[in-house]
Amino acid sequence: MEPSGITKTEILKDPVVADEVWQAMKDVSKSRQLAVVFRPTENESEIVVDQTFGWEASGMWVKLEQHLTAIDQDIRWAAINMPYLTTSGGKRNKLIFLTWVPDTLTRPKMRESVRVKFNGVQYGGPMRKQAATDGGTLYQANDASDITLDAVLAKAAKFERDGIDRDSLAQLL
């Protein structure tokens, strides 16, 4: 038994992705939600919905940033619908699959668990496959500067030929 109470066999098991997670990811990919944040359960055997962020009010991006940066000793994943307008008037929606592993995470066992166990989530696991099927972009974030609107938008619009209409972002997010 490891110090954290998790055996090596348990670490190597793939986590079960709850049905609510699939529905929440579908809602984000269909633009029904701005974002949904996922978390592992206490025993790290299942991935469940942590919080959803809808379109009902402006300032939702700030709330999403605050939610993630408040978590300093655990990991999270987020599916984010990133809408933006180009300077030529084109309307875009990009799906971002964000992995949040804060630099402040001090539990080495949790870091090892993330590296070994959740590689199945990020690199070839069912959630990552769904994000890729929906045209998603993978993004790793480790501190507050990685999840600013500008940083995530830069990742979403990486291959955009036109510039981004930043004035429109205030209305969209």
C-alpha cells in the first residue's frame, strides 16, 4: 500500500467516466454551455462533473478562471466552447480540452497518479477522443497565466489566418 492509501494496481486502472460527463461535454460541444469542469473522485476511480459555466451572464470567463486558480492541490479538466469573431467578420467556435495541473500541487503521489493513470484520459482515453471528434484542441495549463482569456484564445485561434476581433470578446464572454 502506498502512503496515500492507493495501491499500485489501483493507480494503473483507468478511471470510469461518469455518464453526466459525456452529457456535459456534449452540451459544451453543441454550444449549450460555455464550459464544464471535471474532477477525479476522492479515490481517483471515477471522473465526475465539478462545475458548469453557462451563457446566462457576462463575466463567465472570469468565474471559470477563478474556479480553476482556486484549486491548488488537485487536478481538473475542462471542456471549453471558445467563441470569437475574426477581423474579417467570420464567426468561430473552437472546443478546447484543458488539463489543469497546478504547479503548486505538492503531493508527489497525486502527480504520479496524474501522469500514469490519467494519461488514459488525455492521451488516447475516451474523453480526449471525444474532444478530438468534436474538433477540439488540447491545452495544458499549470498556473494562472496559462488560463487567461488571451492565452486560451491564442491556442484556439492558432491557425486562424485573420486577426481576432478582441472588442467582440467582451460581448461573447
